[in-house]
Amino acid sequence: FTLPRSTPEAQGVASRAILNYLDALEEKQFKMHSMMLLRHGHVIAEGWWKPYAPEHKRYVYSLSKSFTSSAFGFAVAEGLLTVEDKVISFFPDDLPEEVSDNLAAMRIKDLLTMTTGHEEDATMGMVAKGQHNWVKGFLSLPVQRKPGTLFVYNSAATYMVSAIVTKVTGQSVLDYLMPRLFEPLGISDITFDTCPKGINTGGWGLSIRTEDIAKFGQLYLQKGIWNGNQILPAAWIEEATSAVVRNDGEGRENDPTDWRQGYGYQFWRARHNAYRGDGAFGQYCLVMPDQDAVLVITSDTGDMQGILDLVWEHLLPAMEKDALPENADAEALQKRLEFLALEIPSKAAVPADVVDLNGKMFVLNDNQTGLVSVSFNFSDDGCTMKLEDQLGTHLVEFGNGEWKENFDRMAFMKATMIQLWGGAPPMQEYKFSAAGTWEDDEYSATMHYLETPHREYLTATFEDDKLTLKIHSSMVNPDDPESAHIETKFIGKLTD
């Protein structure tokens, strides 16, 4: 099932306003990956910035929370539990020896509204203390405040919602949602990270396509009705997306404006009577009931408020009650959307002396990633890099003036994660597009990980028999990875 398409003017939106919005995004240099704008249930503008494409799933970080909340909503509708149920009642075997009054008082509602009583996000503590049993780790943490009194953004709280859904249904959140939400909306081929016990992480870890996020937003806009059927109760949606608690109090006075409009059950309130689910690095599902509109954005930015500011400036005022006359701007917009693209490294000739290094191996210094050696083969078409580690041989192709798509186990992303969090998941295969260019005697390349928000910049310099390979990741600083304070550096020595 795909959403119906229409022109902006037919749905009361001027194409010129959307063009102006795209201009503003470009001027602000937001690293956009996709956008889809719906009005009156029709897609009126959609685009992917190459190398990103419609078929790519997206790791949406905390936008996952809104889906976990929906699973809980289904469980409530089926009479399995209520928001007033106490958290400890579900896990008698995982409780600490002494249950504090605050822990005993904690309701599922406090999990959903991020008012558990913890004074900071409990996620790292939950994982560290729980190791293979995150529920036990969460319940062992001190609860400093009375639940329901202090808003603290807390991904561990969402994990506990997921664990409770699994406890009462006998299914993971993903499996539970499949026949209730995903299949009715025509959504398939999605994944959701799990903890060591197989419970979906809840607060992060969902991978889903742009149009499927738009369907989710449209379902909420329609108060849970899909194809004439009430999929999710309207009363639940009304409650979940309202300002159940304030989030402009202690410790949040300097938060961006749209992060201080109130919080529901894993949904943020926003200005202009809108609400949204969102995820780190600029993943949005923005629902605007007064305008009968939904906007989905995927990006790689640190300025999440800035993207919303442009929505309020350009798109919101352009939504008229009645249809508008068709005009030439609609055709101009369509062409613009078809040719969206991120900046690609410029095409460059290979220095003559570097060609002599083709196929020769550089043995790398000891490093946390397990990379042992690397060799290069430069040509007018680009570069093929061969990496050796304990898992075997990996080939990475970089285009010259064009993107080359790859699918391999990349150690560079793992290296960044090790430095950021002190550990990394097992090596996994990533889809990524790569292109590089020569600047003086330095080879620089960009790698876009197509199913995540992230990109990495690679530089390689060759001096006599020495290779210096440096990696900077947008996981550290999305707005300028090259200035990020974490740098992964490999030193290689040419072998005979």
C-alpha cells in the first residue's frame, strides 16, 4: 500500500512555498536525507538527497519511542493493563532487596511521560548494572524524586515500557505491532534492536522507511482510522499526543522552544498545536492537526530546532483552506525534488606517484578495531580499498565524481563507537555510498551510511613508506564532522 499522490496546489499549498523551504534548508546547510509532506492525506512533495533513496530503511533513534507507545496503546485497548499500573508489579523476580517508596510508587504513566523520578537518563546505568538483564538493572537504580514530579528525558523508561508489553503479551513490541499496526498500513521489512534477553530496546533501534513513517503520522492525524477501520482508539491517540506533563521546568529552561511545549506518552508537543515523534540527528514525524498535514524528515543535523523553525516560517503559513490554481511552480518543484543531491567530492586526477602504490600493502599499527592491513588501487574511476581484519578481506569502492554503493562490514563506524561509548556491537554489514577526491597529496573521501543518519570523512596521506589514515564521524558532531574532537587514526607501514 502506497499513499496517494497529488500536487501541492490541489491540496491548498503553493509550490513556491515548498521551493522556498528547500532554498532555506540549502542556505542553512542542513544535511537533509529525505522529506515527505502530506496534506489532506495526499503526498504533495517528496524527495531524497542522493545517494539516499526511497527504498532505504532508516535507523530513526528516538522516533522509535512513539511506536513503542503505540504498542502500549494497543495493549490498553485490549484490556491487558492501564497507565496507572505499578511498574514493580510486572517484575517480582527482578526487584532489589529493598524497594524504595519512590520505586514502589512508579507507574507506567511515569515511564511514558519521562517522569520516573530519576534525576538523569537512566539508560547507561541500566545497561551497566543489568548487563544481560536490563530490567533488573533499571529496578536497581536509585529513584531520587517522587515519580510524576520531574521531567527528565529517559530512554531507559521507554525500554521498560517495551519490557512490560512483552511481559503481558508474550511477544516483542515488533511482533505485537506487526498485525495490529504495520500490516494494516502496508508496512513491511522493518527491524527493531533488542536487548540481551530479546526485548526490543523501545527507546531507540527501529529501522523503517520514510513513507512508512509518513503512514504512521497520517494514522495519528486520522485519530487511528485507516481505510475506514479504527486501528488504534481515538481516545488513546488524543491522550498520548496531548501535553500530559510540562517539560519547561527544572533543568530545561534553556532547551529549544519546541522542546518545552509539553510532553505526552512518548510524543513531544510543538508550537502551533502540532506534535511529533523525533529522533537524534534530525529524524522527524511532525503532525499538524490544524493544517491536516504531516511532515517527515530524515537528516544528519545537530540543529533540530533550526529545521522546525523553517517549517513554521515557510510551510505552515502556505497551507490554505481551498485548492489553488495550478501554475509553473509545480513543475519547477517536481524537477527540484527529482534532482536533490548531497555535495559529492569533486572529480580529480590521480597523482602519478601514487599509482606506484597500487596493490601494495600497508601493515597497520595495533588498534581497537582489529584492522590489520590496508591496500589501495587508484584509477580514473575511483579507488578500491582492501582491508584485512580477523574476519577476512573487505573491499570498499570509492567513486571519482560519483557515488559507489557498498555493502560490507566497516570497521570505521565501529572505531567511532568504541571511542564514544567504550564498546561497540558485533561487526555488522552496512549499506554505504562512498566517493573520494585528491587535494594536493591527500586523498579525502566521504562515506554515507545509507540506513543511518551518519556519514564519515576519511583522509589518507602517503609519505615515503608511511600511511596515515584518519576518520571523522558525524556521530560526534553532525554539523562539522571534520572538526569533531574524536578522531580515529591508523598508521600503516609499507611492506616489501
